[in-house]
Amino acid sequence: MDYMIWGGAALTLLGVAGLLWCVVLGVQAKRAALPETEVKARLQRVIALNLGALAISALGLMAVIFGVILGG
């Protein structure tokens, strides 16, 4: 079950990197000198990416837990 643990860890790290990228995109959207409607549109896209990254991270953590339970 090592492959499940390491694969899950890789998915979790990918999800965390996605979450960090969402923070960067959010800060860039807030700092940009754009009209309020454009900032809201960008932040809505960031929210969608954020939820996807969170889901990937959660799936990775579940894979790690299942790997530990089944392997031990």
C-alpha cells in the first residue's frame, strides 16, 4: 500500500500548491487597478480554482488514510 500513501501525499501536495496559487491570484486581483466588476469576476474564478484545489487535497488525504489503514 506504499503506492497509495505516496500517491496520496503527492495529490495532497498538489492541492496545497493549488491553494497557494489561489492566494497569489487573489492578491493580484485585489491589487490590480481594475473596475470592481472585473475584480469580482476574477475572484469568482479564483473561488472555483480554490474549491478544485481543496477537493484534490482532500482526495489525497483520503488516499493516505486508506493506505495507512489497509497497509497496517
